[in-house]
Amino acid sequence: MPASFYPICLARIRDRTMVGTATPERVQVAGRTAWARVHGLATLIIGGNLPAELTADPEALTRAVGAAVFAGGRRIEPA
């Protein structure tokens, strides 16, 4: 995952955060959390540590995990 993904995480979190509800520090923590989750997923995929049925389409899996990360605990509808 390129290092440029981190600014994307921050921008996405800022876009989804209502003005005044999160401090800049909380946005930074949320950004690092999202980055770490996606980086961890990439590491699991590359290392062969996930069942084959999950990694048959790694891009779809990454999109699904990214959606879950950015949903912030809200219910996620199936694709």
C-alpha cells in the first residue's frame, strides 16, 4: 500500500466528520487506524494467511474492508 494512502484516509474521514464533532487529533487517530487496518489486510493477503475464498478477489475484499473502516461502526449493507 503506497504511503499516499494515509492522506486519502484523512481526507475521507474529514469529509465524513461533521464540523465541530471531532478534534484534529481525533481525525489523525482515525486516519492512522484506517491506514493500519488496510495495511494489515494487505499483509494478510500477501502472507497467504486468509482463506482462499476471501482472497480470490483481493480488490473486492479491500473495498469491503475499506467500507467497513469508513462506516465507523454504522451498519454496512451487503454489496
